[in-house]
Amino acid sequence: MATLVRADNAGPMTLDGTNTWVLRTPAPRDAWSWTPGPTTTPI
């Protein structure tokens, strides 16, 4: 299951707001969060 959590920070770079995805498995207490964005190290 995937749930979208959107921050209330609309602007030219984020459009409606910054998106964070919470991914859950059917097993209880297993979840991951993923926030797309730039890499922290130069490529």
C-alpha cells in the first residue's frame, strides 16, 4: 500500500507541495518512507 503525504509548501519548484511517499507491506509494522529529491553527493 502506498500513501502520499504532501507538505503545505506550494511554490514554483514544488508546485502543490513537497511529496513524501509512505510504503507499507501487509506485515504489521513494516513501512518505508521515500522523499524524492536531489542527490546529496555530486554525480
